[in-house]
Amino acid sequence: MVESVAHGPIWILVLLCAFCCQTVKFAATSAAEGRFAIGVLGQSSGLPSLHTAGMTCLAVAIGLRDGPAAATTGVALVMAVIVVHDAMRLKGVAQQQRRSVYRLVRNVPGGAAFGERVTDYLDVRAHHPAHVLAGVLFGLFFALAFAL
């Protein structure tokens, strides 16, 4: 039975994973944009996905601590799969919602300019498959590196 981060509670490992995930996202975005991208520190979407990194880290750490046959491992694995699935599906649903709202507002007399502003607020900031995959890998490797 292995516990995480110097035999401390698993939630500390997950918080450290989330912090490191956001730090990597900040550094990568800042390098790509050529400026400090402080705004990404508050976003869960992006590369890597904070949702999937945290849940994968949690599931792997619980699996390492309690074993693959434990009920806690099963619950953590099911929750991680749900989070990954929802992260993948959210982008498509958000895009459909944006198109629908834009069509509704566009049909309002004089609503074209207003429609563009409305749809800007509904800008899709969801996960791409690469973001989700990077989050899963980040959480997996983080848990394996620090939970052992």
C-alpha cells in the first residue's frame, strides 16, 4: 500500500498535479504568445486539460495505494472516465449552442451587431482532443512519479 507525496494524503498529490499542470500551461502559452499569459492560470481548458490531469492523477494514485480490485479504485476510475468523456463532448455541445444563439439573435430586427457581441461571450473555450490526451498523460505520469 503506497501513499502519495512522502506518505501524505492523496489530495495533496492531486493539488500539486493541478498546480504543476497550470504552471506548464502558463509557461507554454507565454512562450507561444511571446508575453506573460496570466489569464490561463484561471482556465481549466487548454493544453494540458486541468480536469483530466487531476482526475487521472487521483485515479492512478488511489489505484496504486489501494490496489486495482478496491472499490475506491473503481469509483475513482469511473469518475475519471466520466470527466474525460465530458471534456471531449463539451466542445461540440458548446459550439452547437453558440450557433443556435447566433441564429436566434440574427433573426431579431437590427440584431446583427448585437448577435456578434453575444456570440463572442459564448466563445468556445473547451477542450480539444489533444488537450484531453495531454491532461491524461500529465496526470498519469505525475501520479506515477510522485505516488511511488
